[in-house]
Amino acid sequence: MDSTPALPAMTLEMGTYQASLNAQLEKFRGHNFTTGFWQKQADLWVADAEGQQSIRSFMGWLRVVDTMLPAVPEIEQFVAEVKAAGFRHVVVMGMGGSSMTPIVLRQAFEHLAQGLPMSVLDTTNPGSVREIEQAIPLAETLFVIASKSGTTAEPLAFGDYFYARMQELKGDQAGENFVAITDPGSQFVTQATEQNYRRIFLNFAEVGGRFSALSYFGLVPAALFGIDIKTLLQRAKTMMRACGSEGAVEHNPGLELGAALGVLAQQGRDKLTLVVPADLSDFGLWLEQLVAESTGKQNTGILPVAGDPLGSPEVYGTDRVFVYVGYESLPDEENRQQVAALQAAGHPVITILLHDPLDLGAEFFRWEVATAVASAVLGINPFDQPNVQAAKTATNRLMEVVEQQGQLPQTSAPTTSEDGLDYYANVTGNSAEAVLKAFFGQARPGDYLCVQAYLMETPALNTELDALRQLVQQRLHLATAAGYGPRFLHSTGQFHKGGPDTGLFLQITTDHPHDLPLPGRPYTFGTFQNAQAAGDLQALQDYNRRTLRVHLGSGGEQAGVEQLLESLNEALSTK
């Protein structure tokens, strides 16, 4: 493949918002925004000194491509060593920015890459942990534990579990199956050194997790999977130049995209609805974290909506902007026709067409710039996450109780129970239908439903959750988002608490009859996940968000969600 084709094409169809975009771009030009951007001029975002220092200290992502291009031979040599040592599989274990990029690249290059098969573990669900363990050749698997801070609870738990399993097989040689990616000075460096990890890759403290796609966090897994990371970086370098890294440019694609998103959000179109072909569907997971965690604060923000079933124009309100990301050579006719109908109906539409999956290098960078620019339009710091800690703190308190008492504290009685499901609501009702009707009766124009599934992700369950989202979209004309816990806590969780109070949060939990113990700890993976669910629910309620928890019990996750869907259908049909 040619390593430097033209940039992926982008068109902005802004309709009645074009004048507002033009005014914002003119304002940027008047302030020499692009020059200041590359000089890390923090007052482009916020006025307070502390915020400005925070911004300057996290802008290392701007030129991380220049740092990583010379590191390509080192990474490729490491991959060659791993293959020569007889490894046959890779498991990447991380959360948020440490796992999203590998998930996107694994899907996009699934039929193109010639490297080692790769799994990604980013959930504490015991069923998912067991599924990966049973699917891999354990002794010949390389475990990549990725944690920027070195203190993230989930990847450390994953590492402890699989290190103990490897010790059973290889004794003192267990460490040769492990690789760490972390920041310099993190306590994880000490642990990885003591356990004789095969390799420790030190990333960069000035590159935040959600801006780390083109650093070691994204590139080491990509290279192990067999992706041409040099070309990936060269495509990103081309986008850097187009965005002004080497001087003035007439059209800055990152600036223009970010300005459009910021202007639209200011005028109420704050639901960035992503439309993609099937083999790019995981791009939404990466985009969710980047945009939601960067902009969702101070009661404002842009909510990326990924996987929302695409409907006809009449089911959408004036809170949407549609972004189509696809391939130039792939017809994808159904999606494109529906997007064209939405544009004809007056919705703003942004279209980006890639040449091939290697253009994701350019897109990662374009969207990072655009997210920072949109944040400047909104007047917020894109690099902090002030509300993320709330759920972690609540979870930690619960885990202290577990360590002292051996179990989670008992929850209060459910609002109602029916067909094996327990409903815990901030509304009243003496039946499932009544509770669901009252909960969704709180919805206002411009609101969204967020389904938070603390369940084991399976294709069948995804289908059920899609049906639930479609039902709500069709009946209530609400945007719908869905995420598996605890994954979303490291992405959209910031928006849920720090963004506007426009969310209805449907949390779905279950029992764990087939649990897994965590080595050296008095609790299991299932207890850990339950504590994360309870902690996040408490954090949402502390922010006065509208919540409904449905506990599926022991009847099975798919059957439980099917029952919930049936009750919801009845409730919304008589609303």
C-alpha cells in the first residue's frame, strides 16, 4: 500500500448552522488559534492558572507521532522476539485509553493483519475472564497489562489472576509471559520488575490515556497483531501537517471538525451520532471515551452516540449531528441512503471516507485535535476528568466493607419485583410496568437513555440491548447509549456525572453463580463487578441523576433482559 495517500476526505453539511461555523472559524483565524494551539497556549481553553497548567502538562500527544516513528524498529524487534519465543496468542488487559485502541484496530484489521491472534480483556465480569482463559493456549500467551497510572484496579486484578495461573504452569518463569505498558515512576513498574516481566514499555506522562492511541498503548498491541505501525504513524503524520504542525495551513481538518462540533453543541445539537459500516463499529467505543470524557463537564459537553439503531428522520429531535465514517471503496448503501435522508430533512451531517484501515492513524489524530478544539469552543479543559473519581471512591468504600465483612452490604428493598426481576427506582410503582412507565415518564426533549449493563457481553445479549434501544428510540424519540460496566466508567462515566442533566440511567445487574476468585484478595471478580455497579449507582444518585436499577437475579442474563424488554414494551405502549 502507498504509505502517504491523500487525507481521508471530509465534508461538512451544516445547513442552517453554516453561518455560525463560519463565524467561529473567523474568530479562530483572528486569534491565530492554530499557531497558539501548537504552542500549547492554554488560555485558548480556560482563564484560570491551575487549569492552564493542567492543559500544558497533558499536550504531549500533539507530537507523540514524532517520538514514536523512531521507536518503530524497537517495537518490531520485540514482536519478532515474541514470535521466535513461541508465543501464539496475545491478551491485552487494560481499561479506557489502554484498551479502546486495540479493540478498534483488532476489528478493523481482522482479515488483513498477519500477526498473533489478539483478545482484549476490559471487564471484571467473571464469565468474560473465564471465556478468555478457556479460549487461549495459556502457556503460549503473551499478556500485555496496560495501565497509565499503574494503579488502575481492573488491569492489576487481571494481571494478578493470570500471573497466578501462569505460576501454576511455569513457576518462577511466569513473568516471561507478561509485558507492562505504563508511565515512568508508576508503582506498576516496581511490581513488573519484581515479577520479571519480559518487557516494560514506558509511555509518556504528558500524554493522557484517551489521547494515547498513537503511543505505546496503541502501537505495541497493533504491532503484535501484525499491523504496519510505521504506515499507521505516517498517515497520522500527514494529518498532523494538515492540522498545522509545521506552519500555517489554509484548511485545517481537525480545527474545522472541532469547530463544527462545538458550534453545534452550543446550539443544542450535542448528540454526536456515529454511523459506520459493521467492521468499524468498535470505532465508536474509542470515540465515546475521547469525546465524552474530554467535553462532559461543567454541565455541558458532547455525547457520542454509538450503535444507536439508525431510524427515519421523524424519530430524531433537534439534538443530533450525524457523523458517517466509512470507506471510500465500500458502498455501504443502506447507511449512506439513510444518512442522505437525514441530511435532506435538515440535520447536519459530517462525512469522512477512509481509503483503508491504515487511515485510522490519521483519524485518531484528526479526532484528538477536533476534541480539543470543540472543548475550546465550549470553554472547558479537555484533559481533566474531575467527576470520574466519584464512582471509584464509592466503589472503594464498598470494597473496604467487603474486606472487613466478607461481603457487600445489603441493599434496600426493591421498589417492586416481578417475573424474577427486582426494580430499584427513584420513582414509585407497584408493578414492573408502573415503575418503567414512571421512570421513562421523566424524559424531556433532548434527553438520552443510557443503558449500563453489568453483564457478560455476548452477541445474543447485544442483540437484546439493541432491541431495547430501538424500542425507546421509536416510542420516545430519545437518543440511546449503551455500555458494559465497568468499561464505560473509564469513558462516558465522566459525561454522566459532569455533563448536562439530560440522562436517564438504566443499570442492569445480575448474580454470579459461576464466580472466579481473585488471588490474594478476600473477594471475587463477581463481587468486584457488583461493587463497581453499586458505586457508580451511588455516584449518579449523588449527582441527582435519574436512575433505575434492574437486577436480573439468577434466572440468566439473556432471559432476564428479554423479560425486561417485554415489560418495557408494555409500559411504553400505554404511555
